[in-house]
Amino acid sequence: MRQRQKQKLRQLEQALAEASAPSIPADPVEFCTRILGFQPTPYQTDLIRKFQTSQFTAARWCRQSGKTQTVAAILLHYALINPNTCIGIVGPSWRQTKHVIRRINTLLKRLPKSLYEKPQQTAVRLKNGSIIEAFPNNPETIRGPTLHVVYADEFNFIPNDKDLYDAILFTLSATNGKFICTSTPWHTDSIFWRIWHDPAYSDYAKSHITHQQATEPNGPLKREILQKIRRQLENDQWRWRREMVAEWAEDQNTWLTQSLIIACIDPTLEYASFHEPLQGELYAGLDLGKHQDPTALAVLKTEENALKLVHMHRFPLKTPYATVIGYVKTLCGRWNTIRKILVDMTGVGEYILEDMQNTGIHAAEGIKFTQETKEQLANNLKQLMTEKRLKIPYDPELIAELNAERYQLTKEGRIRLTHPEGTHDDRFWSLALAAYAAKTVQPTPNLWVVQK
């Protein structure tokens, strides 16, 4: 009897909540202003209208322009006013797609609870039967369900974009559904580039926004943030053009091209955390920072004929070397299958290596950075990537840093590697060190300096 009373009380409370809940406006812009509590900018409003009236929509926006907020509102509104709608989200990695779900969950808090189910990490379920779900980057997972809308986030960074796009079109053909994709520009051998340049994609409604249009008072980009980004990228005009002007750009002297890097992204791969147990044959590279450069540690795992980047840690600037040694020693104890740790022993590195070995890190070996050894490390890394034997997670900062490394040919025919002033290449070299540690060759005289 008491349980029935409780159930009736809950039903009554739900009915009252539904009766007092504000109706969802049919106009998505009004939905943003009146229900979600934010006023879309003119260019955000333009994208909302384009999605309303077009089956295919593409947005090429600069960083910090409010892209995720706008798309999250678009998808949520569509699911609310179209009962029993299924919306799929894909991206370069499942972690990236779940980030969009988190943003939608934030917007849910501004709605009456009677409209949605309990928030989840991978899906948003509404009481009207609609669902917004994050899908792994796998064409087969897209072909299965009936989808009415598909959103591809950072579409220009999806390595298997052609196969995935075909699967999306096949799925949407059954429902005459909508497709929307957004990204900052990256490489030109991609569907996203063709959408903007190939006449075959003329049925797309397109939105291109630069930092000038997105800066306050016209957009959400704060002037002080823009100034910081400009200072950070002052000597890397190519990255500035890609990320803040939203144009395709790449230095012809870059060591690792955008297409080469994209081909190495594994959508299913995620970094193992410091506390997570990890098994398998592991190799590590430690690039020791100086006064202006951080220290970086990369860990690779061998799997069949490939090397997978399973851990990347960049220590804050000026982290004491004792802290770095403690971190590495703890990992060696936790992941007791680290076969070799190749350490940059240029400068003070020789003493750091000795301290590492004295603390029981017996897998540590050293190599001095010279033009010759750096060329050998970089060539090995590039060869692995060319052979598609290196797999990396979708990590925007790592991807940008790999692409920032430049090369020049000296008069002697050697390769000289550099990076733009004001940028860092510690992750590049830690990855190159880890990859070289995994080589099953004997140390070469005059190149290796191994401390025992």
C-alpha cells in the first residue's frame, strides 16, 4: 500500500512538472535565448539557419569561436522537437565524441528534468524517445543503427574519413537524414577539403569563420585570449593560419606532413593513465627539458608489427629532475615490462641518467643529441610512420607539435632539424627516442653513449 502511494506521488509530481514546464520553441534561435540562456552571435545564428534549411552543412571555424556550444544546442533542439529521432556523433576518437555529449549534458541542466533521462557519458536520452549518441570511429557501427542526423566533429582529423563518410551516406539514405560536419583545417587529401573545393559537394551549406569575426563583441573569443594565442604562435604562421584564420596551410619544409600524421591516428587508442595497470612489451623515450623546454616522456607498446603510443606525459616547466626520476621509477614498478628507456643525455642528462640507474631504473640507457644522432632518430620515426607501423591517439597538441618540426639540408648533405621559435618539440623527441628504443639493433659505435 505504501509503495503504491509513493508511486502515485511520483506520477503526480511528474505530471505537475510537465504541466509547468516551458514549451520548447520550434525556432532553434529562440530555444537558445529563451530556454538555454545564451544569445547566438550572427554567425552562430547563420549556422543554425543553415542546418534548419539544408540536408548537408559544413562549418570551418577558428578556435574558441563557440563551435561546440552551437552544435550542441542545434542537436539538442532537433532531438527535442522531433520525437523518436536518433542522432549519431562521430569524431577522430571516441573521447572526442564524448566531449560533445558532455557539452549537451551541460545544456540539459537548463531544461526541466521531466524532458530527459539521467545523463550518461556516451548518450543523451530524452523522454520523447529521441537519443543523441556518441559512436566509436568505425564505419560498421554507423551502418547498423537507423540515424536521422549524423554530426562529424573535427572531420578533417578523421583518418578513415572516406570509409566513414560512405557509411554515413548509406545510413542517412534510409531516413533522408541530415549531415553536419565541423573542423579546423588540416590536410587536403580529405573529404572535408573536398567539401570546400570540389564542385561535386556544391549542395553543402557552408560557414567559414575567422578570429576576426569571432572576437568580442561579435563573438565569444576574448581579446586577451587572442593576444596570448597570437604570441604563442608568433613564429608558427602555418598553425596560426590553420587554427585562427581557418585556412589550409602547411610549411613545405615540415618533417612530418599532415597526411602522414593523420594516417597514424588510431581512433580506438587512448593514453593509459599514470595509475592504470599496463601489460605488454613497452619502450620509453625521455627528452629532458632545459630552462625553457619541458621534459616529456613517451611510452610505446609493441603489438604485432606495430608500435602504439600508450602514454605521453609532459612535465610542467622547471619540474625538478628528482620528480621526473620518481615518476619514471614508479611507472617502471607499475609497468614492469618496460624493456628500455632511451634518455637524452645531452648537457646535464648524463648525471640524470646516472641518478636514474642508481635508483634502480636499470632499463635506462643514454644517447647524446648530435646532428647525426638526431637525424637517425628522426629518420627512424618517419620510416615507422610511412610504413604505418606507428599508431598514435587523437591528441591535438601532439599532432600540432609533430607537424611543427622543420628540416633543412646542410652543405654536407645532412638533415638539420629545428622548430619555430617560441614553440616546443619535447614530445616529438620523446616519441622519436621511444621509437628508437624499440629498434632491435645493436648500438652503433660513435652514436650511442650507454651508461652501465
